[in-house]
Amino acid sequence: MGFAAVARVTDERWIACAVNDAIGLGLSAGGELKLETTICDEIRGHRQPVVIDHVASDPSYREHHTPVMYGFQSYISVPIYRANGELFGTLCALDPHPAKVNTPATIVMFTSFADLIGAQLDAQDRAAASESALAEERKNSELREQFIAVLGHDLRNPLASIDAGAKLLRRRAADDRTLSIVTSMERSVGRMANLIDNVLDFARGRLGGGLMLNCDDSEPLEPALHQVVAELQSAWPERRIDTSIDQLGAVYCDRPRLAQLLSNLLGNALTHGSSDAPIVVEAYRLDDVLHLAVENAGAPIPPATIERLFQPFFRASAAPAQQGLGLGLYIVSEIAHAHGGTLSVVSDDHVTRFALTMPAISAEPCRLP
């Protein structure tokens, strides 16, 4: 066949996408024919191949306007479909001379080529969509990095200034009223710092590179736990915190992360627990298993609530005095899982107890969630 083309056929246009013109028809890629002058326009309607060996002897096409206009005697055209069934256009060929094209082998060959072209078009669309998604993800990644930077720097610095000012005021407090105001300020600073830590960890875990851990057993864990209790006791001087922290030996862990876990659990107990009963913090080791628990008295947590406690942005209480984003217990669970541990909750009319159980020794780095 002296001429072959892949044509894009719509309800308004016939456009050549690729052309092999050996007979000087004068059409190149990008060129157009008037849609109504083509047999492809008819194929767009009935969606069936058209195959002609010899126009002059074909009762359906010997007087057809298209062969007369373009001067061909043999012709074949098959529809090209997209994966969703949409008609893209046609694969067609023609020649000024008669040719034996109406054979099963030729029709199968043309149909197979048309299927390959349709598949290639879909593959190109998928590649373009992937490139677009990748570009969008790069933009989102930059926004994530900026977001984390704001949390890690622009919010922490003014908070540190407020904390330093509150400590200075505490040293100069001359009466109980001033001391009470300073205590409230320090408590608010601690809550805000905890919120920033939790949001930052959530951003890293869900939007960035994951929760970061740095595990070793080079230093004891007990001082970090005692420091958490001391800081929260200072912010809540009217509350009683009973501490039972054994000598734990060398614990393979990320100490600041476990301190953060205890801070979240103890802060949660101070916020939600009964104010007229002590909070108990205990840490001990049995063989190579570390146990860390915080328990408080107060109203029990409903079973339906317990099932959702460790989901991000879930809050068990919406009371004005119990503010938060609902990320504290989610971060606690992520820290526990990253250390290969488990976190359990028991809550009844007598006590609510959160307990961490995790390996105290490991030859492997801490696992990321």
C-alpha cells in the first residue's frame, strides 16, 4: 500500500498523527482532511473495519465520493480503541491500484497493530500522569519540609523565651498570687511544648521520613524518667505523683523518646485523672523485658473509646480544660511500636493504667513503624 496513516478522528476533525506517504498524496503528520470526505467518519459511526480490494468492482464503494476524491482503488481502515472503550481514531492504508487486502491474515494484522497503538497511547497517558504526580509530590515535599521547619524552629524559639521569662519570675515571686500565675504560665508552656513535639513527630511520621530513633544502651534510663516526673511535678505542684522506678540496668532504647512517651502518659493522667488521688509511675525490669506504667484514679474510659485512643487526632474528652490535638497517645503508640514493644490500657471504676512492655536488650537497631 502506497499510503498509510494513524489518524485521530473526532466528531469534528480528522488529523494525521503518523504518515507513510509513498505516493505523493501530500499529507504529513499534523495535517488534516475534511472529516466528511473520509471513510473514517463512517467508521466513527459504525465502528467496524472497512476493507476494499478493488473500488471499481465493489458495489458499496465504486460510486463513493471518497475514492473518487482521493483516487484510490484499494483501502483498509480499522478503528483504534483506548482501554476504556473510547474510539481514538483509525489505522488506515490505501493505494491507487487494486490489492488483495480483504484476507483474514491482513485484517488480523491491522487489528493487532491498532490494538498496540491503543495500548501505547494509554501507556503514554499513564506515564504523563505519573510525571505530573511526581512533580506534584516534589512540591508537596518542599511544603512538608517548610512545615516541619516552622514547627521545629519558629515555634520553639518564642516558647523558649516565654519559659525562660517564667523561670525568672518564679525566682522573684513575692507572694502566692504571683507564684500561682507563674505556675500556670509554666504549665501552659509545657503543654504547648508537648503539642509542638507531637505535631512535629506526626508531621515527620506521616508527611516526612518517619519517626526518628537513636537507640543505644550506653547510659542509664532512670535519670531521664526521673527528670520527666520532676518537670511535671513542678508544673503541677498541687498533685501527688508516687514514683517507683527500679534500677533498670542497660536498656537498649532511645532514651529521649521513652522520656517523651512517659511525659505524654503522665501529662494525660494529670489532665484526665482524679485530682484527689495520687498518680503512680512505675518502671521495672523482669529478665530482658522493660515494664513502664502510669496509672491514675478517675472515671473509667469506655471500651469504645479505648479502641480509638491511639488514633491520631482522637480525643477522649472535649472538655475546655482538657485541651489538645489528640496526638499524644498516637505518638506514644508509635514510640512503643518503634521499640518493638506493646502498649496496653486497662480502665475500670478503680484505676486507669497505661503500660508499656518492650525488650530491654536487642542486637538490632530500633525498628521504625
